[in-house]
Amino acid sequence: MITAYAMASGRNHLKDNACCQDNIDIRILKDSLVFAIADGAGSAASSLHGSELAVKTFCESLSKSTSLFPDNTCLIAAFDDARKALEKEANKRCCSIKDLHTTLFGGIYLKGNLKCAGIGDSMCFVVEKDGEVLIPVQPTKGEFINETIFITSEYWKDFLKVSDLIENPKSLVACSDGLLNIIYSTVFENGIWKLIPHKDVIENMMDYIAKNHVVIDINKEIADMLRGDRANDLNNDDKALVVAIFNETNRE
Amino acid sequence: MAGLNDLLPSDIRYPQEMKCPVCLLLDVSSSMSGEPVRLLNQGVSELKKELLNDNQAKKTVEICVVTFGGSVKPYPFCTPENFNPPTYTAGGGTPMGEAILQGLDLIEKRKEQYKAQGIHKYRPWVVIMTDGAPTDMSEGDTTWAQVVNKLEEYEENKKIIAWTFGVPGADFDALNKLLSHQELDKRRVYELEGYDFKALFKWLSDSIAVVSRSKEGEKIKIDAPPAKQIELEV
């Protein structure tokens, strides 16, 4: 299994010397991968801490309960633990949990099977054996296009979505919505926003990482790409990206 | 070796806006030397200025230029704010056929990029401006047939809207034949008065600004070009 990940401030935040409010955690165990991405709300005072705490708690929790996989309970418990940790942090800081507003998306790959879950507008694209690109969990938008639902929202559990079990995936790309227009697009059709993965970009990225991960610092190259002009011309938001190639020998 | 950065899609500014691609095919052959090419350069600069003055058009319109004069030079699609045309110089023959084919190719590639990124588009405009006759094709040869067939196919399938403008010296018979698939009284073949490129590009920016404010599929009315329509039976 090859894994790579990076996050970077978007041009808007770089201009103001602000930190990247997206966060990533990733745990590689013996034969499994646990990963999480969180996107802190720009309008919340401490969302940077919210997103950091959310991914850390989620991955710690899920790493301890892999024996329950593929039952959904391990994923739901990890979201519960992340929410509790955020509530505790808000109490500690004497602030509202809304000040820690963050989305949370995460998943687990174990013995050839993958499951993921999310709340908010982060997402993942899974490349299947036949090369088709699957979106296991549709991101959640709020009432307006620039709104979303957070794990720190009041009725967060109502919006938690867990994917079906995906057997023997080839690879996955998980990302925050800062990758919009870079590895996916959205179109408004029949009253709903539809995601369109850029299959060629995803496939080329996988090929490049599979071929070069041994000879170059692939995490640094992803970070350079995310903070580069080309990516920021396409989307100036903060960006977080996790890539996992599960079985490179299957690749053409 | 190309890096990860090179794998990213090419920049399409304002991807949330519907795109209105315009392909300018400009004759810069030797007969355009002197005042005509100076006025052409002035007219193209004016086009940029006019489009930037329109808040909607500056986000919606994308321009590409293919010049033909001796050789064919394509300049890729960009928004008005990134449209920095060089000072064109005149010289050589008039390879109009190759320029049309390259222009149509640029449009097809841009449309693929829009599609890959889920960006909607208006029907692209192809605007041919010439003061002469094509020197790389003549009626009956392979290039001529290829160009005429492509223009017809693209217009019939609503892939483009083609306009031709001739200045003194232009071969209007050839331009008419290139667009002979269009109805005679609606054929978009025009004769400019003198070298009034400024008026032409002002009309062009005003017209595409109207397009850029329309809804997809909506029928719109634009002013007639500042030129005399040529009706030749072919």
C-alpha cells in the first residue's frame, strides 16, 4: 500500500498569513489504513483547533476498534468520540462548540475492504478495479451553496452518512472542498448539485505517485502542488488531500 | 519529467461562470502591412478594453486568436483580463484554410476542458477577418473541401457560429463559398468600410456581452455588424 497526503493554505489565507484550517490524520497499521480529513469553518474563531482535534480523535478511536470492521459501529463510534472531544474542548475553552466548527470525513481500509463516512463537504473518490470512479459518500451541503453541515452542528447525527462496503478497491483520493475544480467539479442538475470527478486527473495522479513515490518526497510534492499557482488559480480555498494506492501491482 | 503540478487541469478562470468562447482568425498577410495592421492591433486592444468594462463578459468570455500571415500562429483561450495580444506584424501569404482548421481544433479542445470540469458554455463564435484570398487552398482541392465541410458540419450541428469580415481587397467570392451552407440572405459575410476594425471589435464585444448575459438556449437579439452584408449567389 502506498499512501501520501498533504495540506496547504489557500491563496486567500496565505495573503493574510493565516494557517490552513484543513487537517489530516492518517494511521497505517499492519494491514490497514485509517484516515480522516476535516475542514474548519473560516467563520469560526477556533476552527483550526476543531479540525485538528476532530481528525486526531477520529483516527485514535477507529484504530482501536478495527476488530469491529466492517460493522458500521466502529465508524459511528469514532464520530461520536470526535464530537465528545470537541464538546470537552469547548468547555475547556469556555466557548461555544460552534467556535470549533469543522466538517469530518474518514474511513478505514482493512484486508482489501474499504468503508468511509462523512459529515460535511469533504469527500473521497474511490477507483475500482475496472477503473470506474465511485463517490461512496455524497458530501452534504447546507441550505445555500456555500454552507455545509459540521460535526459541531446541533443535529449533526442526522447528517452522518456511512458508505457501503467497497470490496477490493484499487485506490482512493480523499479531499476537502478546496480541491473543487482541481480533481472534481460540480454541476447543478434537476435541482441538485452533482459531483463530477476528473477521472483523467485522478488516474494520472495515481500513476505518477505509484511510479515516483520511492525516488521523490511525494508528500512534499503534493504540498507544493496544493500551494502552487496553478491549483490556487483553480481554487483559492485551503486544501487537504489523502491518496492511497492499495495494490499497485493491479495497476496497468 | 512532468511533475504532479503539470497534471492539474489547465486554468479556466471563473469556472463557476458559463463560458462564451470566441475564436478570432486574423489575417496578417503581407497585404495588411502598414496602416491596416496598425489599425488591427488597435482594434484588438480595444476589444480587450471593452470586454473588461463589462462585469459579466469579463468572467464569461474566453478569447483565442489564430493569426495567418506566412505561417499560422495559434494563441490559446484566455479571459479578457489575461488576453495580452502581441503587436501583430504583417507578412507572407494567406494560409486561411490551415488557420480555420486550427481554430476549430482549439475550440474542440477547450470544449473538452469545459466538459471535464462540468462548465457550461454558449455556442462558440468564430470570427474570420481577411483582406485577401486564401493562398493555401482553392475551390476543389482537399484543404478547401476539408475546411468547407468542417464549417458546414460545425454550424449545422450548432457547434459554432461563424462570421466573416472582409476589408478592401478581400475575396468575397471565396468567403461566400466558405459559408455557402448559410441561407443567402442570412449569410454572415460582411464588408467593412475601410479598415474600421475599431467599430468591428466594439460591435463584437457588445454582441458577446449580450450573449454572456443570456440564459442557455435563449434566443437573443444583437445589433447588425457595422458593415455591409454581402449577398452573392454561389
